[in-house]
Amino acid sequence: MDAVLRDFRSSPLSAPEKALFAFVEKLNDQPHGIGQQDADALKAAGWPDEAVYDAITVCSLFNFYNRWCDGAGVHALSPQEFAESGKRLARFGYLGG
């Protein structure tokens, strides 16, 4: 995980996983530069259409959430708050307690 977060290109991810991360990176950094050739590269790496769709959806949702939080002034959780949130989620799930 740490190697992927530092630099996915030199991490032990598989070539198809690196292709997917490169696609998501481009979608984040150059959204207007995404074209059919990018989707075709993922298909050539072995990713089905559904996986490409899922990657686009997850990337887009996180971009939306981040912009909404920034615009609404929602502050980031502290490390302690993250830990407590994780414990609560593990115990009760997303709908409980």
C-alpha cells in the first residue's frame, strides 16, 4: 500500500493495475484529455467495460465529494477522528449507530 501511494508506477502492482491507476490519474489531472484511446488502452490491458465504468464512477464521485467539502467548508477529520470513525463503521456499518 505504501509503495502504491508513493509511486504506483514503481510499485509491485501488476501491469493492468498500473494501467488503471494511470487512467485514473489522467482523469483527475487532465479530464478534457481523456479519449477513446485511453479506454482502449485499458481494454488492451484486460479491463472489461464494466471495470472502466466503475473506475470512472469512483474517480468522479470522489472529485465531487472533495469539491463539495471544500466549497461547503467541511473540515477534514483528525487522525483520532478517523480512527474512531473506523471503529464505529466496523461495529455498526454505514447505517448504524
